[in-house]
Amino acid sequence: MSRMDHHFQIRSRAPRVGCQPGKGVVTVKRIRIGASNHLAIRPLLFGLTESTHNGVDLVREEPGALALALERGDLDAALIPSIEFLRGVGEYTVPGPALVARGRTMGLLLVTKKPISEVERIAVGEFSRTPLVALRAVLDKEFEILPDLCVVKRRPLNASNWREDFDAALLTDDEGLQYAHGEANQSETYYDVGEMWCSLFAQPLVISVWAYNDARLGRELESILVASRDYGVNNLSALSEAVARKSSYDAGFLRQYYSTSWGFDLGPAEEEGLRLLEDVAYEYQLLQDRRMEKAVMA
């Protein structure tokens, strides 16, 4: 067991039962789990979405909004940006399932209409919190530039609504994939931020982790979310076909996308990647404290 697992993994469990007012009828409380609807995370959710009898209410929202909902207590667990966990959102992480960039993702793109050395203003979506940290680091260390990263409160920031006011844009999740998969724009250049991060640091980029607050739910959440991830990873063909029926991508492309662009496990190497992300965010004053360092010492 790794140091991170030892600190964050919760073994206790309490029954989730209550009494209906005035009737004394025992009812089972359903677990409220939040996640976005982005294509990249579908393998993590496939077991949940395929089952209607798992005692889970799945709430869909943008990752940043999920972090706020978890803080308010509106959710029992949520798949939140890893940078939000490092900032203190959520008391615990679920060991195992996570969204991890291992190289070229096609879902974390810096699109520029100028040579990279001339870029001064970059549009960044308000929910692109982990990719923003990665972008700041690769621009500085790879290109030696520190342009303004301007948060744009448009949902979503997409491939067409940034060009008038900005030199470049960080397109994430489905918007990035759509741009990479579409017809090339000869007047623009795009860079895969996930690929640059992994090449520069020789570490995976941990995008999102499952977080929760109630220690009594630890084992149950781990059982549910690990089983859901395993079902998705072991049935990528069926998952890809299901997603293809409701998207513009064919199943073959999606299967390759899930197989090569992303990882879905937070193992020892990914834990080191998470520590690196914290170090980098702290270096650029995007974090005020080092949470992982305290976790190891606890």
C-alpha cells in the first residue's frame, strides 16, 4: 500500500438507513455522486450508467461546479479537478479510479493564431482548472513565455468564440477533441498540452480524482467506483459503440481514444504525478499550500 493510500483510504463503513417520519419505515439512503458528461470520463462511469439498481443518484455538472457542490455538502462524492482537491476540496480521495493524461490526449489543446513566441493573451475556460496549471508550466519551461491566462466565463469556451479578443485559447474536454478531430485550420496551430506535460516532466498529468467528505462512506464508494471503472475499461468496445450512437465519432475512433489517450487508475506513478502537479502549482503561486506534503506527514 502506498503512502497516499494509507492516509486517504477509509476502511470504516456505517449503514445508510433512516426512518420515514411518522411511520417508522426503514429506508435506504441513496448515494449522490457527481460527474461531468465529458467523453473522456465515460469509462469511469460505465458501470454506473449501465446499472439502474446500484443505489446511486448520478448528478451531471461541470467539474468546477461539482467541486463547489461537494464543498456545500450537496454531493456525497464527486469527480473533481485534481487541482481542486489539492486546494482542499474533499476530505478524502477514493483509491484507484481517476482521469489521467498519459501523453497525446486531443482533449487539452492550446490553439494559437499567432506564432507561440508572440502570444500575449490566452482564453481559458472557467472550469479548466487543472489544465491551466499544466499550460502555465509548459509555456514557461518549454517556450520561455508567460502570457496572460484570461478566464472566460462562457460555457463552454469553444473553437470559435475566442478569436476576436485573444491570441490563443485552451480548449479542453469535448471542445478540444472536436477541434483536433475536425478539419485543420491552416491559419492556426495547436499544441497538445497533455503531451507536452508528459514529455517535459516524464510524469502523467492527473486531471481528476474522486473526492468525498464522510469517512463512513469510504469502503462503499471505493467498491462502487472501482467496479464502475473496471466495467468500463474491460468493455471499451461496448462503451465506444454506446457513445458513438449519441455523438459524431465512430466507435473505432473512440475505442482508440480511450485506449491510448487516457489512463483511469491512480497508482504509484500517478500519485507521483499528483505530487508533481502540486509542486508546479505551488511554484507558480496557483496553490497557497502543499496538501500532499501534509498528508504524507499525517
